[in-house]
Amino acid sequence: MGKRHAFDEIMGFSGAAPARPSLAALGDWLKETPDGELRRRQEAAENTFRQLGITFAVYGESEASERIIPFDIVPRVFLKSEWDRLSEGLVQRVEAINAFLEDIYGERRILADGVLPADLVLGNSQFRPEIAGIKPPHGVAAHICGIDLVRTGPDEFFVLEDNARTPSGVSYMLENREAMLRLCPELFRELRVAAVDSYPDLLLETMKSVAPHGSGSNPQCVVLTPGHYNSAYYEHSFLADSMGIELVEGADLVVDDDRVWMRTIDGLVKVDVIYRRIDDDYLDPLVFRPDSALGVPGLIAAYAAGNVAILNAPGDGIADDKAIYSYMPEIVKYYTGAEAKLPNVETYRCREPQALKYVLDNLPELVVKLVDGSGGYGMLVGPTASSGEIEKFRAALIAEPERYIAQPTLALSTVPTLSDQGVSPRHVDFRPFVLSGSDGVRVVPGGLTRVALKEGSLVVNSSQGGGTKDSFVLMDDGASQTQSADGQTQAMGGMTQSQGSATGGRA
Amino acid sequence: MMLLSRTASSLYWLGRYIERADFIARLVEATVRLDVLSSRPAGEAAWSSALTVTETEEDFLKSGAAMTQNQTVKFLTLDTSHPGSIVRCLSMARDNARAVRTALSRDAWTAINRAWLIFENRSGVGGTAATLNMVEAVKTETRGFEGAVHRMLRNQATWFVRLGQAIERADNTARLLDVKYHILLPEGERVGGVLDRDQWTTILQTVSAVTAYRWLYSDGLRSANVIDLLVTRKEMPRSLGASVEEVVDILGHLAKQTGSHGEADRMARMRAARAGRTRSTEIIASGLHQYLQSFIDENAQLHGAIGRQFRFG
């Protein structure tokens, strides 16, 4: 990242103490808590995660390689005013995504009006012609969105990627908070942090709100998982558990008379709403991949008949495709009538000859991504790449330009992070979760912060050595160090004293 | 309240595997004592009988390992290629538990996961002290699981775990008695002799019944009493009588919640009625081995009926 200091979200542009004035309390906490104590707490948190089995499987390794994602004890913090502006942008973007999906699988006005090239949508592998013409119950298609953001300054947020299929990571938002409440209770006395634990309730409300008409007052909701060998299985079970609904596998469901039923010890029970964590491809072997053993034959017919709601709706992938992403500012403006409040990262579509030329001329400064890649694979980070890697990508770009986009390397913000050398700045990104029901769009005050644990690294993916942090959203703009009158927080305060005094003794 | 058939099946198997892991841990512990700590070391015979109880002697011989404490304990505890080892039982239990996490409480899950983690990256069993520590650690976690299951909501999920445990427990106790009584005693050894006494103590230790025995029988260690305790005494949790009755009770709870009875209910009630009329003296007179063999068969039939009644598939 050169000599220029990236914006540090706690320390500010200087990158060193003192902290930003509104976050002085956090700065003091960092200064006063010895590294050894931070490390002890971090290990305690990771130990808990291991016992709970909050692990992900590393594909291609042996059974023993169930790993936890590293957890960092230093939280990242949003001030209330920062969060409020951010939320407005998120709501606007997700409203546009829902309108776009309804349009694309319906009238396709946006194509008729020439805002998007039709072949980019209709010829896209993420576009599902099988779904065209089916209206999802209550007209909502992207019920759960995870919008990946990066930050370069106090109010400079950019959308890096939209996730409108089955965004994962929300269990980390909740479990990381649990760990922080237990291990750093004193922080919650100093800072008024908005609670995130209402997420499962909101998700269940969202599910019930989109139940097909005629499901009755208490619709039967389930979470559909590919099974416990899936790397995100913990999250599937965690969500079903926190909502108090059944976690089903494809084989537990059966479609009869265009209705979905689950097999129970008492016989068949009707299902109204399915939060699926299975990709479209595997959802229904009669419509998509015929070799899928994970899905439910006939599910799409039941969906087309309006007898079941599927979250997120099949075909949503077209909205988070990287090629479509570059048009999001136009899409937002087209459906909401206003400029996008959250800008994209500037994106060069290599399918366009002029853009391709620019990209080829400036490869060492750019990040190049596969349009359909994920997990940090198939990616060139110009400034840190070897000349060999750059030349490899140059050849690939010339051969198949339409498969790539490129973006400038941003001076991604950092957050102090516990490393082997003590607390030092590490780059982060952010995934807030946005829920859309029949009654509107809601953002939960928190999200998943991913951190690149290697010094200088910009790659935050867990498969590439990234970790996570808790993400605090403050209920004020800091500075005021009032104690919360909330009973629960006071009880935490009681716990603080013993830990706090141990810490104070050494500080 | 309803329950997926797949979930019910996994919960039941989870109960069986945890119980089995616990049983093997107890068996190893008792055999170590028999071999090393008793007044006269039993050596190879002790370990050979431990393998017979778990019906794995043949597999062990095929592995080519020597019948020493170290090798046998390793086979029964750590050997991932042996389906009857503790680590494999715990791994199966954990797999089933993972598949039904939503039906388990956090405490119940972490107990299973912690038990499984005991064996992570463990390649050897170490000496006697290390072995005893290891099985003690397993027992601690299975006890924790047992406690957590009893603190869970009294819903169908809980009853299926406990049903699996009760069926497995009946099977384990029957096997333990059968093997110890007929196979273990070396030829020429006097019934009631020193080694014989040690063997019976081993049985009582395996089922945690040493103290219970002393409470119930005042006339010293006698094989007829041990058989009475483990076959008919319902106040002894691991006796056949208690397990048989527990299965009836659990199926009764399930019937109350699902509102229907079936084949398994009838079979379990008939078995309990018969067990209620059984006297241990008659069993010994007419042949303990035959009695235990038919008990094990019947238990397996009940297992099949449970699967059919609840559509385990």
C-alpha cells in the first residue's frame, strides 16, 4: 500500500495514538489492556468456538481439518451517524435489487429501455429462464442480502460486491458478539452498542411475512441445508435453532400435488416457507441439475403454483453477478429515481475494448477479478503480484476479456488487530445483512467484519487466511461515557469488576 | 410439536453410540484394573475377554497386534480403522449430533464435541496412568452429556436419545455378563477362587455397581448375587430389568406426545411383563448363556420395530 497511511477506523488517518476523539474510550481500552490479556481473551473465545463446533471444513483436506475462523478481540466500531447514512444506502440498494429481480423475471422494462445490454442479462449463466414469469409470494425475491463494503475514510464507503443468493456469515455476527459480551464486558459499559441478537427474530418475521396466502396464521417455516458435511452447516443449524424451526435436508421433503411436505415420525406435514441454503443448481433435479441428490424434485413446480415461498427466490444470482454489479448505479437510479447513496468501486468491464486497453496498460495498479469467481480465488492484486502473475493475467485477459472486471486498488481502511507483534493495523471489509419482507426492508445494526491477518494483505477471505471481528454499531456518536440504564448491561458490569481489576492491576 | 423421521433416527443412534463409547471406556478401565491392580495380574486373558465382550477379538487378531494392554487399549480406544473403538463411536455420535444440532441443547452438543476432541491428534495411549486418565475424560464427558439430556426440554427429541441409550445399555450389560460368565474363567480355576472374584469385581466396576452391590447383598461377593443384581434388580440402572422397563416408559412418553402406539410398544410391553416374572435362580438353573443370547436377539428385534414404527427409513 506504499507509504500513504490508510484510514484507521479507530486511530484515524494518523494510524497511531491518540484515537479519533469520538472513540477515545476504545483507544484508552486498547492502551490500558496488556497484549497478554488481549491474547488470553482471544484464545478463550477461539476455544469456545471450537467447543461449539463453529468450524468450516477446508475442502480437499482430511477430516481433522475442521478449522475455526480466527477471531480478533479488537472490535471495529461505527458511530451512529456513520451507520445511519450507511443504512440508508443499504436499504436503497436492496430495494433496487428487489425491483430489478421482479422486472427481469417479469416485464424486462430495464432492458427495453436500454439501461442494460440485454445479452448481459439473458445470456448470463446466473439468469434462470426456468423462473421467468413466476411471481414470488408478496413480490419479494431477495429476502436476505449481504452487501460487501469497503471503506477508505470516515464517510467513504464503497460496495465491493452484492450477495443476493445465500449470503453466509451472520452466525459470526452473533457468536462474535456473544464472545465479546463475555470476555470484554467493560467495553459495553464504556460504549453504548446496539444489540444484534434480534436477528433471528427478524429473520423469522421476514419468513412469515412472505408466506403464501392461505398458509394460515402460523405458517410452517424450515431451513433447508445441503447437510452436515457442508462447510456452512454450523450456520444453518444455528439459524434454525435460534428461530426454533426445523432444519431439513432435501430428502426430508417431498412434493405432492404441487405442495411441499416434510416427513415426520407422525407422517407428512405441510411446509409453507423455505429458507434454503442450497444453490439454485441443486434445488430441484427436475428443473436444474438432474444429478442433484440434495434437492427436492418438484419444488419449483410448487413454487410456480404459489404454494411455497423460497428464500432467497431462485434466480437471484443474476442480481449479484459481477458483470451486472458494474451497472448497479444505473440500476439503482432506474428503479428508485435517485442517485445511489452507496457508490460502487470504480469498475472496468474488460468486455468493453476501451476499458480492456486501460486495464492492460495499468495492470500493476489494479485488482482483476473473474466475473464468476468467489472466495478470493481467480484474482490478481496488481500492487502485490509478481511480474509473472501479471503476465499470466495479461494473457488470460486478452484471451477471454468478457470473463473479467478490474478495479483500482483502494486504500482500504484498517482496524487495530492483535498480531504476533502486538496490536497493529490490518485491512478490513464489512458485510452487513439486509432483510426484505412483505413489510419493508430492515438492516440489523451490525454485521460481519473480515480482517486480513497478514500485514499489508488485502485478501480477507477465510479460505485465504482471513479472520473476523465483532462489529459495534454505537447508539450515539461516542464521547459521552454514560452508563446504560439497561439491566442486562449492568449485570455485565458486575462481571467486569473482577476482570477489570485484574487488568487494572497489571496496567 | 413434530419431529422429522431423519432427526428421530439420528437422535436414537446418537444415544446408542454415546452409550457404547461410555461402555467401552468403562470396560477398558475395569480391565486395566483387573490386569494391573488386582491381587493377581490377569494378563492376556483379561484383554482377550474385553475384546470378546465387544465382539472384536477376530478383528483384533487380524490386525496382527500383540495382545498386550497397550495394543488392546489402543485398538479399543484410538483405532480409527476399527468401527468399535471409542473414537469411532464418538465420531459417529458426533456425526449424528451434527445432523440434528437443532434438536439438541448447546450443553448436550458441547459434551459430545468435547469428548470427540479428547482424541484429536492423539496417536498413542501411553502408560496405565495415561490410559486411565483418558477413559476418565471420556466418562466425564458422557456423564456431562447424560446430564445435559436430562436438562433438555422433555420433548420427543430427548426421548429418542434416551431410547437409544436404553436399548444399547440392555445390549451391553447382556454381553458383559455373558462373556464374563462363560468365556473368561480359565479352565482349572476354581469358581469362587481369587481370579474368579476379581472377574466379578471387574463386572461390577464396569457397570459402576460395586457400592450398590454392597448395599443390596450382605453376604460378600457371590456370582449368583451379581447375576441377580444385573439381570432382575430394577433399582440398578444398568440391569436388564431396569433397561427393559425404561424402554417401556420412554415409548409411553412418545406415545403420549404423538398420540399413537405401534409394534414397538407392544413388543416392549410384552418383554417387560415377561422380565417381571423372571427369577435369577431360575435363569442360572436353566442356563444363563441361553437366556442372555435370546435377550440380545429380542433386543435387536425391538430395535428393528422402533425403526419401522417411527419411519427411520
